[in-house]
Amino acid sequence: MNSMAPSRRELLRTAGCGMGLLGLSSLLESSARADSTAERGPHFAPRAKRVISLFMGGGPSQVDTFDPKPMLAEHSGDLPDDIAESFRAERLVAQGGLMPSPFAFRQYGESGIPVSELLPRTAAFVDEMAIVRSLHTDFPNHAPALCMMNLGTLTPTRPSLGSWTTYGLGTENENLPGFVVLCPGKPVLGPKLWSNAFLPGRFQGTHLNHSKPQPEQLIPHLRNTSLDQEAMSEQLDLIRRINVRHRDERTEADDLDTRIRSMELAYRMQSEALDAFDVSREPDSVRTEYGSSRFARACLMARRLSERGVRFVQLYYGSGQPWDTHGDNDKRHRQLCGDIDQPVAALLGDLKRRGLLDETLVTWGGEFGRTPTTQGKNGRDHNQFGFTWWLAGGGIRGGTIHGTTDDFGFRAIRDKVHVHDLHATILHLLGIDHERLVYRYSGRDFRLTDVRGRVINEIVA
Amino acid sequence: MFQDLQSRLSKSFSHGRSLLAVGIAFTTFFAVDVGVADDVSPEANAFFESRIRPVLVKQCYECHSADAKAIEAKFRVDSRNGLRQGGESGPAIVAGKPDESRLILALRYTGSEVSEMPPSGKLSPEVIANFEKWVAMGAPDPRTDDGKVVETMIDFTEARQFWSFRRPRRHAMPMVQHTGWPRRPLDAFVLRKMESAEATPAAAAERRTLQRRVTFDLIGLPPTPGDVKEFVNDESPDAYERLVDRLLASPRYGERWGRHWLDVVRYAEDNTNMGPHNGPYPNAWRYRDWVVSALNDDVPYDEFLVRQLATDLLPETGPDDLPALGLFGLGPQNHKEVQLSRLVIQNRYADDWEDRVDVVGRGLLGLTLACARCHDHKYDPIRTADYYALAGVFASSRQTTGPIVAQSLVDASEPARERVKQLEAEIAKLEKEIAARKKKNPKQDATAEETIKLQEQREEIAELKKTPYFELPVAHILTEETILVEDTDGTRVKLAVYPNRPRDLPIFVRGNAGKHGAVVPRRFVEVLCEDGPARFERGSGRLELAHAIASPENPLTARVIVNRIWQFHFGRGLVPSPSNFGALGERPTHPELLDDLAVRFVENGWSLKWLHREIVTSATYRQSSTAAEDSQRVDPDGRLLTRFPRRRLEVEPLRDTILSVAGRMDGRIGGPSSNVDDAQFTRRTIYGKVSRHELATTLANFDFPDPTIHSAGRSVTTTPLQQLFVLNAPFVRNAAAALAADLLDEHSTVAARVDALHERLFTRPATDEDHRVALDFLAAEPNSAERWTRYVQALLASNEFQYVD
């Protein structure tokens, strides 16, 4: 199967490009540079070509998923000084004592990494994963923490990780957007999280509400509702004829050539995008493997987009902030994990079978984690001091645990990883030096990691 | 941990690597004493020299030594005292106690309140262990030099020699060879530059091309066939000047240029995330309308600014002018979660102020003042004190809503509102009683008496609501009130409002609201005050700030707006970095021209319409977009202005023109905004809603700038999504169908229709080739509405429609 993969992708990439372009290609050769997709990278050999980011908005609880803390049971109900003081400095909400996780952890894979009973299928892939247990971020509210995780800053004024990535690497498939965001509805803060900010507009994420049943509803104006294929093709020929003559009467015509070319791309995108988004074209066996939930559909769509060369696919688990379990933490984690377990495992397995996992980086996590202490009766509050993400696939040293939180899973204490470090590492795996990927704006060079960021070499294969 | 956060914030403003040779002088003073080292044993000495000093030199000196470009955190490690005393954050070493020494905590990367150092990555465990051991030994340090005082001083007299800080002055028109070319004074400056580069101007643009260009430029719409006839047949020598006058007098001018201003001031109608203390702003449109109307009235630019900053403090303007305050009344606000601690919320307010200072800085003055929030500006003579002197003005003003009618009208209608409130409460109470009764026994409905009472009360409310000004029109404004974040019962903070209690802010050390330096009186930016900055005395100081900006003494304000106006006309400013006139900004391509124009602009009463006229009637502006052959070689990127740059229509004129040529444009001016993505929305695009939370797709796809932050100019990108819009959007298809129906209705032959269409879309007659192309497409069904719709749409999608020569 492995050896088949590239040719299949090649096929997908070139499909639909055969129409009436021969005459145009020589005309456009000179202008190709003007619209060339960005080549600010890679700076060195990439380990991953693409990213699929599974974003659990609201903040999953690390002690109920990937960071087992048996000490919680021994100290149930206590409120350690460190936790009490940290809270006093920043928030006025009363915190209860430590709340043990009711979920059993079991060791998986050759690496024997323990994972909660809530995620048995995903856990089967621990040998592909690096589990970073020592993340920390800078703010206990969703909006600023979402900004930090997506934009590398607390305020909503900078480009997103996906925008930086496409700015750095361009796209592998010009017939599809380079950065696609799938979310049924919108996460908190919405489009700011995939904003291009001061980068050129083509680097903004294209948001698709994948819960809409028809593929053509996903991209605005993707389908022409008035004309059939033949009529559209005829109209496009007419536009081309008018444009080429207009161009020939003018000098310095790079801008005009660029738009002529863009018109052709738009035309091809209609068929290619419809195909890419149409998960019903997958065989039954594959669809069964992923499951029938909305999230399953998104995971399958993510694979279809990724294998067609979409550089960055970000997949929000749900609208709003579903993982924000201030109440009923255990019950809701059981339901949430139950919903993601099969599709995530299917995605990893599917990518692996197709030989794509080696070149696709898959990440999982939220904007922060949750407290080991109780909030209200049975909830957990936000925790930015220590939480877990995992990364799998392209360039990742599988079967790794990186970093440690304290005995209660509250604060990262060893091999701490800030969000900037996570960003630096993701870019590194894509062959980008995070210190060199800069954009000059307002008189100075900006970068995703600001003046921070350290690549976590320990999780790189 | 918030210090950690803030040091990250402070870091976020540090600048690029290369220090350019800048025209201002920073002088670093530090007193050098010769100290005497404690007795340091030979072993300790050896340990320091072999294990400690090399690491300090290699890892720390770049930022923390006398030779550093700017000494970070005022902390030096290249001297014994410097290392012991520490910097802004306090002592770095507690001898004998590694766990209490900030230096060690920094090296350990503990993520505590101490910044992790060095920022490039954690040092190896062995190195850190050496430092721990050394501190445990008592931190023996054999060095004897003393880097006590570390203070960056700015010599303002010298700093004011930088080009943009010198007051602009008139310049004599330069001598040129081609004396017949210049039409306006600015042309001589342009031509002089060209001639010295051995370039020649392009030929004058053809008459219709020029009319199309200037019409789009000034009103954002194409000329109608009637306009074209009027101008083309006008043989008088000042026909063009009169055309320009007609355009500047059109109310469409304010809609076009108002939108340019709204980009500069990041106009929007809501916030990124919304809560009880941060929007949305349902009356934002009143500010938009104020801007449009002020531009149509040619309000002098200095007055235009003063009113936007402080019309509430002017005796000559009344409450109807309050929408002007939307400049800051609509400023982006960060969500304030009152269940977080005081310090956290104070930092969020500090984030808000940064936007205000940035709009004043980059937007009005062309200076990156906001860089000085956490540290003195690295390249420009701007100190954190300057930043907090301005931030104090905004900390003493409150963003809120207020009625825009006279207080007497508010008072007169107040009893009616009170009475309605009372009646509504009574109705609610009675209805609740009836409902409760009915729930117990479904048969016990309202009595006749109750029904009559409710009926009467409702009628009274309806009557009261007819009171004049019952619904008070309001705008988003600033008031002379200060908000303080106060602790209450420990479960939430209070955002307490104090009228008329302006406050001076302390410098927030490294941007941290919890760490205060010296208190700075509210005042203007020092480098812009030749006689030293005067303390603002009146209330918040907004009016004094406004006068300091809108002053002929201010070397930047006039230059910056003249340059922006130039940029909107030509696509590029004389200073290509329109919002950065500082050391890292670009230098003007035509400095004398910029200065001369700025001075004459002020002399002509800060009139923007004067400025437009001066520019668009120039020979420079009236050139063809095809450069002369020699100039194509000498000036390939057009910096010498050897041609008029061809430009693509922005989203507003593009969408407006599609509506207008199809006869579908609803030309009403002003009022609340609507959804621009709605295919049935037929007003001009400026009346579409602008959202920080979610920008309309049509706007986002066509390079509309992020309205969360000041925009220095729009980028021009070309994407397939834009083409999908013109190919497939019902909005475009509807317009094409309406236009096709018109043509079929008004003209009987294909040729006549093609002629009329080209006049309407392209401001020119159809050529023979145009007729051939049309016939090829239409001949089979010359009277089919569908066929014509497709043809018209192709023309709407064409480059000629979107690009203006």
C-alpha cells in the first residue's frame, strides 16, 4: 500500500487540470512568479508536510485522559497551598479540594504509556505519539488562551499558526485552500483563531461548517446554480478572450496575468473542492471505521483534504467550548471522550495504512487544561499551569512522554513546555526555523513565537 | 506568574535585529567607579573564571552588558555590582541561597514569576548546577569594575534633527527643463526627480480614461454615460477642473473617502469577543455617518481631529456632534471577567489603552508609540514615560454611550420613560398574579376589571411612547470618567466609575500593571514638544492632546495626512510606510514635495478638498498608465511617478459599481448597517456591517483590513475565492440579468447593445474586436435574455472592469 500512496496523491493533485490550459500556459509563464505560492521555507528538510490539528476547545482535563495522578485519591478533598495561592493571585472563584479521577488508567503499546479507560482506541496508537504533559500558558480565560494557542499572543492581533504555516510553505494544491478550518458552528472567538492578521489575505483560514450536508455549501459560491458545466466552460473562454486582449494592449501586466490565472484556478476549484469535501465518496468500510458522528465526518474530511495537499487542517471538536466542564466533569468527559475515541483512532489508522502518517503531523489538545481540584459540586476549572497535548506522525518520536506535572497534575514542574515552544516544534517538524519565519509589518519583523520558543528536541524522532 | 506573563508581553515589542544607522542620538551614560573585590579565594576565583564568567559572556552579554544595544531590564551581568544588584525586577543573587536567587530561578526555566533565561533555550543541567554551586558558595566574584548606573538618555535637541521631527517648510519650485509640463507646483518636484534620473513623464491620459480614473478615485463609482457626454463635449480649458469640482461636491465623495478614514481608525461595530463590558456597538453607524458628512462638508482636518478626540469639551459644538467621539468610543475592548483578580483586569484595561495610543501614534502621528508600552522605544526617541503620559488620558476617559440631543430634551422626555417603566412593572406584576392563579385553577382567568386595567395601561404606554425623544438617540462616546478596578467581597471585582477624577499613571515596569515605576503626568510626546512637554491640566487632557496633535507646530500631523491622501490617490505614499515616520520607516521619495504640500495644506485651512484638487489636477496625476519607453527601464516600479499606476478596485467600489451599472444601487445615505453578504442588500458597501468578531465574507475575501487594529493600507491579493464570487455569486448574476434586461429593452440590435454596454462598464465605445467577440458569443441567440446575461456577467468578471488605468 505504501508505495501506492504518492502516485495516488499525485493523481489527486493533477486531476481536473487538463482543461483548455495549454494555450494559456506559455502566456502565463512569465507571470507565474507574481502569484507564486509562498516560498519562505522550508529552511531544512521537513519531517512533516502537513498538519491536522484536532482542537478540543474549552480545555480537556489532563488528569482524566493522559496524565494519571494516583496521589489525588490519597489526598482527596485537600487543597494544597501551592494551588490555593496560585488561585488567590488570579481568580476569585472558590476552589474545592482535590478531586480524584474516577477513570482507570491502563498501559498501552510497546511503550507502555498509560492512558485513561475513556480513550481505549486512541490509546492503541501511543507508540506513534509523543505525549507532552508539561504544557503551560499565560491566561486562565478562554479567549486570551485561545489567542495564545492559535496566534502566539494574548490579544487578537496576530496571524494564526495555520496562516504562518501556509505563508511559510505555500500550498501543495492550488485548487484548494491551503488552510482549512472545520467546525460545526464556530468555536469561541471564531475567525480570529484562523486570522491572517497582517499577512496577505490569501493566508487566512477557510472556515467550513462541516455539519452542513451538501459539499457545495461549504465554500461560498463554490457552485454556480445557474449554469451547467458546458455553459460555464463557454463563459470562461469568453472571459479569457476578453482578458487576454485587454492584457495585450498594456505593459507591466503582471497583475492582470495573475488574475487571469486565478480565474482558471477558481474554475478548477469548483470540481476539485466538491470532490474533496464529499465524504460520501469514501467506501462504506472506511466510513464505518470512522463512525457516523459529526466529528467522525470531520476527521474523514480532514484526511481527504490532507491527502490532497491541504497544508493545514484544523478541526474544532464542536461549536463554542464543549470541553469546558465546570460542572459534571466526569460524566461529560465520558461522553466527550466516547465521541472522539473512534474517529481519532480511525484517522490515525487510516493515515498510517495509506503511508501518510509519516508525513502528516497530527496534534490533539485544547487552549489549556483543567484543575485537579473541584469547582462547584463536580466540575473542574480552567488550568493554565500544566496540561497535556499529544502529537503523532510526521517526525514525532513515538511512544514518548515529555515533561511532568506535580503530584496532583496541577503545575508543570519538569521539562516545561510553553505554547511558544509547542509552536516552535510544530514549525520545526515542517522544516521551518521559527526564528527565520518573519514578516515585516509596522516597522519591524514579527514572528509566531515572538522572541521565545524552544524546539522540544526530545520529542523529535 | 503574571510578571512572567508581562515580561513576555514586554518582549513582544522588541524589535528586529538590525540596528539601522539612525539620525537620532542615544547616549548611554554609566558612572564607572573602581571597587575593591571581596577576598576571593584562589579556588573560588578559578571556579568563577572557568565555569561562570564564560557562560555569562557567551549567553548573557548580548542583552545584559554595557555593550548591549539596549540593556534588557536594566540588568547587567558584566560587573560584580550589576550582577548582585540585579535590574528592574530586583536583586539577582542572594548569596548562599540559590533557591532564592532570581538568577538561578531564571536559569532553571521554572516558569515562576522570573523570566526564563536565556530566551534561546534552557542551558544544560551541568551549567545550571555550576551556577547553583557558585551562588551556594556565596557568589564569589573577583571583578572590580562597577556598572552602577545604567540609563539610556535621549538628547532631544539632536533627536529633533531627524527628518520627520523637523517642522516642514515651503520649498521653492525646482527648475526643470521640460517647463511646459507642470500644471501644479507639485509637478515641478516630480519632474525634477524624473529629469535627474533621465526619465520622462508618460503621455497625458486619454480624456475618457482620465474621467474614469478620477471619478472612481473621488466618488468610488464610474461615470455615467451622461457624465461622459458632458465632459467629453465640454471644450472649455477648465473642463477637467470643473469635473473635479462636481465630483468633490457630490455626497458620494464623503462615502468614498470616509471609508478610507475608517480603515485608518479601525472602525467596527462590535468586538472580537463580547460581554457586558465590551460591546457590541449598535449605534456605531452614527460615527460612520459623522465621518461621511464631515468630509462632504470639508471640515478642516485639524478641526476634524479635535472633534473626534474631544467634541464634548468644545463650547462651540453641541450634543449632535457627539458621534464624532466614536474614534475612541468604538475602540476595541478586551473582555473583563470580573471573577478574575484586580491585577488581571487591570492588565486587560492596559491592553485597551495600547490600542488607543496606537491609533494616536501610528494613525494620526505616523509613530509607533505603542512600542514604548514595556520599554523605551528601541529606535525612536520615545520613552515609556511618553507612552504612559498618553495612556493616562485614556485611563481618565470612559467608553460609554450617551444621548446626542440637548439635555433639556432628555429631561423633558424623562418623566415619560419613568412612567413607562413603572407601568411595565405593574403590568408584569399583575400578569404574574393572573398566571399563578390560573396555574392553580385554569378557570380563574383574569377578571373583567383586570383585563380593562391591563388594556388601559397598555394604551397609556403606547401614548407615552409618542412623547418626542422618548427613544433617545445615542452614540458611543467618551466621558470624563475614570474606571478603577476595585476589590469587593472577594468573589468578584468591581469596575467602579468616578466622574471627573482624572489620574496620572505610573510607568508599568515592563508592561506589568502590578509593578509600578515613577508616576508620569499626562502630557504630550516629549520629542514633539520643542519647549518641553506641558502637563495636561484640563480634566482627562483629551482636548489638550487633540490640540497638540492638530497643530501646525506639530511636525508630523499634516505630513502624515498629506501622505495618506497621496497614497489613496496613487496607491503608494511619498513615504511608503504611511504609519511609520520613525527611524525604521521609509524615507520620503520626494521630501521637498511632501513638505511643501504639507505646509500649503495647513495654509489652505487644512482643507482636504483643496488637497485633492491640488493632486488630481496635477500633470503627474493626469499621466497615462503606460510609461514612456525610457522610463520603463529607469523606473520599473514607478517610484519616480513616471506613470499613473493602474489599480484594482477595492471591494467597495467593485461591489458598488456592479450595483450601479445594473441600475440596482439604493443610493440612500447613512443609517444603520446591514449584512453585506446578503445578495438582496443593494446599498453602498460602506453601509455594510463591519464586525471584529466575524468579518463579512465578501469583505474578507477582497482584502478588507482587520478592523481590530489600525490599518496602514490595504494589501492587494488575488485569490480563487474572489473569482468564485464574480463567477457564481447570485449578487453578480442578478446584476448581470438586470443589466441584460435593460439592454434588450432599450436597444434593438446587438451592435447598439454592445456599444451601450461598453460605455456603461468601461467608459469607452466598443471596438470592432469587441463587436466580433460579442457576435461570436451572441449570434446564435441574439435576443435571448439568458445569453445576454452570461455575456454581461463575463464583462463584469473581466479585468477591464476591475482595473482602472
